[in-house]
Amino acid sequence: QEKQQGKTTLWCAWFLLKEIGMYSEEELEDFRSFCYIWESKGEFDRQKMKADKLLLNKKYLRSSKADQRLLDAKHPEGEDPQLQGAIWHNLGVAHARLFLFEEAADYFEKAYRQNGKEESKTAKETALAMAEQAEQACLEPPDQDWEGCLFRMREEYKKKVM
């Protein structure tokens, strides 16, 4: 009935979630707010929101693919240098989290060229330093504690970039 009366699919989903009674008022309000924002955005902005959410939820490969699609798309919204810089930066973050530090540094460089933000420049320098540390770690004797080494490198990276 609601759909026939012109309600959106997201509104109908919110209504069903509310009626089920499994979610708190706060969770329902968060979902409703998201629905309003989502519905007010164009397709490009929706895809950007999706890519950002994937990165936030540590879905680095999927986030990278979504960001790459945004860069490949020929949307007027995507021509903004600040927005392009943000997308390149997110690609850098995803690759750094996957320990692909050299690729991450390249993405951070592209981000910095677009957005001019010190955050991207610092992230590039950190990624390059981490790439060098990773290379040095590979030269250690074979009895190296690799899991511990990777953990320490990840923690050091987080401190420098986050």
C-alpha cells in the first residue's frame, strides 16, 4: 500500500524494520536519516557514499573497485579536484591497509596533486617509509616473527596516518 501511495523503497524498508521491533529507536532514526540523505543524492554521490562505507567497514578490495569506478565514470560531479583527491586518497588508504605501500604512495601522490592537502602528502611519505620498512623486514633471518612484524608495521602506520 505504501509503495502504491508513492513512498520510496527506502521508506518502506524503514517502516518494515520499525514494525518488526528488532531495532532501537536510535537505530531506526539513524537508518531514516540515512534514507533521507541517500534519496537526496544523485547516482554519482550515492556511489561515493557506498565506496566510503566500504572503506570504513574494512572492505578494502571492494572499496578500491568502487573508487576506481568513480574515477572511470564521466560524471560532471566527478570533475571536482577536491572530490577526485578524496577518491585517490581513499584508494591510497585501502592499498596501505592491504600492505601495498608503494601503490598506496602513488595514490596519495595523485590525491595531493588534486586536493593539495597535507594529509595526502604525509600519507604518501608514511607509505613510502612503510614500504622501505617492509623491504628491510624481508631481509631479516627466516625465523622472523612475521605476524608480529606485520602487526607492528600496521600499528605504526595507523599512528602516523590516522
